[in-house]
Amino acid sequence: MIPVLVRDAVHGDIPAMASILMRSSRLAYTFMSWDHSDDDFAGFVDASFDEWDAVRIAEASGEPVGFHCLLEDVVDQLFVEPEAQGQGIGSTLLRDVMALKPAGFTLRTFRANRRARAFYETRGLVAIEFGRSEAENEPDVTYRWDPASLTSA
């Protein structure tokens, strides 16, 4: 594990977030045909930034290496720079979400994204619904983290 600082994101972080999103998505979603340009990722983050309720950046050695974005009790985005994956950054970001949403939260990922699914499942999230993503028309799965069910089990 490397030392990571998690802080609120600012508009100046949008280019780094877009780069992390683009590079991570292209690595993780090889099962999908992509027609998104680099500018599409930047435009998405720029257009969404002020809509998210919380946007948090993970930094290592002063450089952005990951981020998460929340819409109410939904994790809308959680991505880690490909070269920084496997070093505890995703776990740090997920613990940050848990601290911000102590009553629980949900998130979605694609069913074919086995690495993300294993990551979430080993950290106590439970699959609660299987469906299809609207935008990509890909099979997806909704996960829930519910600390109340963890303590009552």
C-alpha cells in the first residue's frame, strides 16, 4: 500500500479525472465496443462535475491517482489510474465512501467486469439486482453496502 490522501476535488482536477476515467475504462471494458473519444471523457466529467453531490480525489505523492463521485447514496464513479491499481487506492476510496455514507450506498458495474466485482464483493458489498445499463445496453449488476446488515449477521 502506498500513502494516499483523499480530498475534495476542484474544477482544476477535471482533466486528471477525465484521464483516469478514460484510461481505466479502456482497460476494464475491453468486452464492449468503444466509440468514445478522449474529448468525450473530458466532456462527461466537465458536464457532470457540478451535478455530483461529492467528488473526491485520491492523491499519491501529490498526483491524482483515483477518484469517486456520489449522487445522493449512489457511487456514480469510482476509478483508479491503471498503473496505480492493486496498491490500496481503490480500498482507500471505498472506505472514504463508507465514511461519507455510513447508512449505506449502492453502485453499479458491468457484469463482465470481473475484477471490479471481486473487488466490491471482498469488501462487503452484496449484489442486489441484475439488469442492463441504459446507455451501453450491457448486462450490469447493482451492489449495496449496508453496514446494518453486517452487524446483525
